[in-house]
Amino acid sequence: MQIIQKTTDFEIEGRSAVTIGKFDGIHLGHQALLRYIAEQRSRGLKAVVFTFDPPPAAFFGLSGGKELMTGEEKRTAFERLGVDVLIEFPLTAETAAIAPRDFIEGILRDRLHTAYLAAGADISFGAGGRGSCRLLEALQEPCGYRVQIIDKVRYQGQVISSTAVRVQVEKGGMESAAGMLGRPFSLSGPVVCGNRLGRTMGMPTANLLPPKNKLLPPAGVYFSEVCIGNCHYRGITNIGCKPTVSDSRQPGAETYIYDFDSEIYGREIQVSLLKFKRPERKFSGMEELRRQMRKDVEEGRAFRKFP
């Protein structure tokens, strides 16, 4: 996958099938758009995603700077879903002021050579978000592209959106979040050294320190699944700051991986959070903590991902 970033000076070679958006979470609605443009590859078109860096919500101060997916997680997902070219368009005061018609003519027509465009009915773009599907449809003939407006995808009767997924993650509703994402909510990154407390208790853990812009669910214990390379393992994960043993305020993810005993410091792993078990709390001492950890591990081993 080709990635175009940190520049407004670019041009795609050949014709393209394009979709535009923020794509936070790459939920089932986003995935529908991506399938439509990927299908156009059979016509010789390049599948192109046009998104923004930083994300508009972060740029305009609407999200607290927290995202469902990091930039690297998005890139991995886009490539897996068949995207040929990812454009991370620099969002600045100047680029945010581009008039909607100038965006269509100057970027979609002249730089992306768009032949096909997949868009949601609520698409907005250009200065003040005034660009709409109506404008895209009005200019499709003079600009030489065909626009297809895609219906909203629903989960249990609710329209799927990044905001709806965010609400579930923020309250620990991991099953509902997974239903809208089409996969469990996950964290990924290199395994870092912790305080090795779990190892002294006979329960070694893999530690992740998510970047500050990564949205995390409530502090607590979660049944989880861990992907290391091409292998998947069951796990149980603590999200939080380990209040019994540390004064650190930096939240992290600490995962006990079942039936696994290999050295993985520095390796990239993905931890998928399947179900919230209990909130994080401070214990009276190490013995109470040890008893609770053993109980958590036993319950995690009995947990089944699917009923």
C-alpha cells in the first residue's frame, strides 16, 4: 500500500476509486465503503482512501485528542482491506478552509483522477463542512466521476458511527463495540518491561503502553485474546495504573497469556478486549492482590468467546 503523507503536493497515476472520511475505528460502516472501492479494482481503478492528519475531531478540539485507532493501527487495517493508496492529508487552518467545489475539482478531479466515489449520505467536506453528497452528485458529470451513496449500516437497530463505538468503549461495553466494529476493540504495540511483579507470583504478563491519543476503556480487568505473529492465545488483561503496587498515573495494558511462556519483550502484539470482568481497585496488600489475580485467571480460563 502506498502512503502519501505530510504533503499537499501529490498526484495519483491512473484513474481511481475513492472514499473520503475520518475512519476512526474503521467500523462496519467504514468497511462497507472500503468494499465498494476495492471492488472497482477489477475495472483497473486504484482503491484510494482520502483521510486527514490530524483527525478533524482532534484538530478542532472535539474529541479530547483520543482516537479509537492509532495511525499505525489504521494503516494496518486499510492494507488488510485492500486499499492501494492511503492519503493522510495534512489538516491545517489553510487546508481546512478549502471551498467544497475547489476540493472536488482541485483534488478529486485533478489530483486523484477520480472515476468512482463511494460516500455516506452524511458526508461533509471542505470549509465549514459545507460539502455534501448533493454537491458531489451535481458535479459528477462535469468532473468525470460516478458517485455512489452508501446506506448507513446498523447494529441492533442503531446506526453505526465512530461516536456510537466510542460510547461503548468508554463504558466498557466491549461486546457492543465489537458488534459495531466487526471485530473486538484492540490495543497493539511492542511489549515493554514492567516491574515483573506478575512473574514473581507465577503469572508473568506482557505489558503495553498505548500512546496518549489512544482511547482506552474504563480501568479494570478484561477477558482478552492476544495475537503474536500469526498465533492467537487466550488472555486476561488489566487496563489501568496498578494502584496496589505503583503510584504511576500512566495507564497501560498488562496481559497474562494462557499456556504461553516465551520471551517477547520488544515484539509487536495485539490485545483484543472481549468482555469487561471487574473494575480496577486498590487491594489491602500483596496477599489479597495475589488471591484476586488467581481468581481472575481461573475465571478467564473458563471464559468462552462465543456462547
